[in-house]
Amino acid sequence: MPEVSLFSESTNNIRPMPQKLLYDRRSASYVLSISTRALDYLIANKQLAPLRLGKKIMLSHQELTKFCRSNHLSLTANPVTDSGL
């Protein structure tokens, strides 16, 4: 397997790493800084739309970015049902 280098041999400049297009569950949860269990809940509640490649669940970079930019107030807000509390 050829070795991948971040340095250009001719100028010794650092080249940026290519952006991943798809993330598996573990990588997606790492990128979002949540547990894989929390990611599974987001998928089950249809807040994230996964791609399925056979049995493998993948999430696109675009889907993760869209989720990060959305409003998550409903995830953390605790509505008060009784005005006396």
C-alpha cells in the first residue's frame, strides 16, 4: 500500500486532507461530539437521514452539516406543563 504524505515533495508545503463524503455511525458520532447511542436516537426520530449500504449505516457530510446548523432548542428545552412550578 503506498504511503500517503501531507507534504508536497517539490515544495514541502502542507496539502489539506480531502473532505470525507460519508461517515459511518462511529465517525459521525465523533464529528457531532455525541455518543453512538444518541446518534441512533437522532436517526430513529428522523432528525438525521442515513444512507444504507447493505447493512452499513452511513451519514453524508452534508446531512451532518445541515443538522449542526439547525435549531436544537426542542432537544434541550423542558416545557413547563404546570404554571405553579
